Amino acid sequence: MSRIGKQPVVVPADVKIDIKGQKITVSGKNGILERQILPELEITMKDQEIIVENRDNSKRTNAFRGMTRSLIDNMVTGVNEGFKKILIVEGVGYKVNMSGKTLTLNIGYSNPVEFPVPEGVQINVDGTNKIVVESIDKELLGLTSAKIRGLRKPEPYKGKGIRYENEHIIRKVGKAGAK
């Protein structure tokens, strides 16, 4: 049995849950999120708690139970508090600018890279080397942050590139260190 799936999702007082069949809608002070749930799972609301239960006892359904419970918990947290990731741009001459709904990155290529910001994501630039990505949807936030990081991944010799704030890059010794 899924240990995560057995735990109920506690819903804060200012978050509204609407369950219609296999569709769950979560609304709060930051916005509204919707998700379709697999037909093998059943969602019930009891005393400000959401409970996810299996309709059969297959291993696949049990795995999806834990995942669905985590997704619903992320939806509740997102509409109540929101999520944030910070990216650091390191390198000589590397700069980041935000203009409208476009993030412009000068990251060592011959031309600047234009990154269109998807709907539902807010990006702020602190200084010239710090990108703050915020969203109520944790899945969309992670995907957007990974795409930005993928434009220039950090390299192991000088550490240049785009990395997450708490990410540790293992440095390698160059040619001079081989002697």
C-alpha cells in the first residue's frame, strides 16, 4: 500500500475545493488550479481533509494513488502560498533582462537568447545575474526553470552557466592540474 497515498491532504480555511466526478478544482487567494483524476481513484472531502482512495487493489493504481495525493497537496499549497525557484547566472559578460513577457539572456552566444514567459509564470530579475521564477503550479514552475537552465547548463571547469540557487556544481581540475 502507498504510505503517501494513505495520508489525508489538510485543506486550509481560505482554500475552496470543488470535486465533480473525476475533476478537482482548487481555488485560493493566488488563483485557481484544475486537474483530471484517473477513473481508478476516488476522491472524497471530509472535515477539511481530502482523502484519495483506490477503487481496485492493483499495483499500478496504488502507485497513482500516492502521486495523485502529492499533486493535490501541491495544488492546495500553490493556491495558498505559491512556489518559487531562484536561478543564478554565472559567467563573465553574462546578463539577464526582463522586458514585457520576454526574458532576454546574454549567455555567451553570438546573439542574445529570447525566452518567452509562459502563461501562469512570473519572472523577476534581481540585478544582472539572478532570476526569480514564481508560479502557483509547481509542475509548470519546474518545467520553466529547467528550460531556462537548459539554455546554458553549468560547466564543470569554470562553473559558467545557469544553475539553481542551492545547486552545487562539482568542479574538475583542468589541464594544469594533471601535472
